[in-house]
Amino acid sequence: VSTQSTGEFSPTHLRSVVSPLILLVWCCGYLLIVLIGYLIPYWKYIFLTTGAVNFLMIIPLLILPISPRFALVRGREEEAKKILESFSRICNNEIAMDKIHLEYTTRVQNFLQQLKDFKKYPTLRKQTLLCLLSWFTVATLFYGFDFGWGKISTNLYTSYLFAALGKAAAIAITIPACHWLGRKDAILLFLVSATLFFFLAMPDVLIGHGWTLEFGACLLGSMAIAAAYAINYLYTSELAPTSHRGMVMSLSSSCARVGSFLGIYTNLLYDITDRRVPLALFAGLTMVYITAVFFLSDTTGKRIPETPHDVELMAGNEKYQPVENGVDKTKLEKADVEQT
């Protein structure tokens, strides 16, 4: 939800910076949980402490307003104006919205209508299915391939510390990568790199001092997958329209949870088969992920769509005409044809 909200609040040129920063805060939470586990020896007090932290995290959600984009999609223009006015006061540039007219497209917004839209709008349907596949595969890889950090130290807490730092470094790399390459090319670069690291981990090569080629390749591959995972949050939130962003992100997260469950069990193949088998499986999944991203459009430098109609327009679907003054010209032309 946090990455979705920041995507709707942030301007286009800052979105690739703000989204990773949110995930870097997640890494800080990772470190906090490790610290709680290290300092508190009893399970019941660990659960009590983490529950109290989660309760405190509810407070910002009570203060943070909904995005003006979402308010307009729901047809709540006055509420959107009040939110924009409050932002202008925070920026010491107060603007009176009473005489300002906001152009937006009104639509029926409910669960049933959202489901019907997936049937009506082909680009929305295709992009959503590809996003679901992407989230499933990246979560499977993220949790299945995340085993190299445990070998850094015999101390469990030290290993988790290095894992959190590795994730933070991977997320931070996505900021310049998205700036220089764009969303799509950046995520493809990390996925191709991860595939190479999977194959690089297969030979039995001793580097020295207890380090093997497999160990080093797995650490680098884990960071590449973590970077792809981080961009996935930004990429999906920019592809999905405001009217459907919550549903698309929720479905994507659900697919990721299934993938994370399977990924952990896939990692158990190391104990019953040759280690090259799970590595080859991870490489194959990465290629599936690459294929899914290849058929998605690049969102770099583009405004995020507000409705499924905007998705079709941005995809260049000639069946759909621009909306002018809140009126869908596609519907008007269809009505004229039916009357003729």
C-alpha cells in the first residue's frame, strides 16, 4: 500500500526515487526485527514488542489522506481540492482551489465494475496477467534463491544483518539504474545478470578462504533478484490505472505470496538432488520473468493512467478516442453509428 500511495502522490520525475526509498525503510524494519530478536530472549516478549511496533505504524495511516487522483476517480472533487489545498499550505505556497476546475473522467467504481473492465479493455487485461506472472516468479526466486547470506557467518544475527545490508544495497542501485536505463531496461538488466549468476554458480570452483564460486555467484544473484523485485513495485503501480491500482497490486501481492511459499520448498531440492537442478530451475524461472517483462510497455517518463480508458490510449489502441471535458468520444461515436 505504501508504494502504491507514494506512486500516486509523487510526480513523474521523482517516482523512481521515492519508491526505492520506501523499500529502504523496509530494510530498516528488517534490521529492527533482528535487533529485537537479539536483545529480547523470550518469544512472548518478542511478539509483544513487534505487535506494539505494528500498532504504532497504524498512526501514520490515520493521518495520511488519500491521493487526489483516487478521490477524482471516485468523483469526490471537493475532497480532492481540500487535499491539494492542504499540500499547498505545507509547501508554503497556498492555493485557493475554489475557482479552479479539475478535469477528470467520472466512472462507476465498484468491485464488479472493475472485474468487467478486465474483459472490456484488452491492454489492461494483458498487462495485469503479465504482472501477476512477474510477481509470482520474482517472489519464488527471491525467497528460493536467498540462501547465500547464511554462510557469511556462523552467527545467525550477523548473517541477517548482512542480508539486510545486501537488500539495501540492491534497492539503492535501482535508483540510478532506472534513471539511466528506464524501468523496463533496468529490470531486464538485473534479470539477465541473475540468469548469468545462476549458471556461474554451477561449476565447482574454490576461490579461497572458504569461498567458492557458487557462494559468490549466489550472493550477487540474490542482490540482482532483490533489485528486480524492488523495481517491480514501481513498475506495476505505474502500469495499473488509478481506478484499478489497488486491485492489481493486491492480486500481484497474492501471487507473490504463493511464489514465496513455493520458493522456500524449491530450495529444499539442494538436500535431495544435485545442486545444479535447483539452479537450473531458478534460471528457467528467470527466463519466464524476462519474457513477461519483455511484453510489457515501458513507463519511464510517462504519466500514470487514471482509468482503463487511459491504459488503452497510452498503448496506442486505435479503437479508443481521447476523453474531452469528461466525455468519452469513443462512446459518442459508437452511439452515432448505432443511430445511423
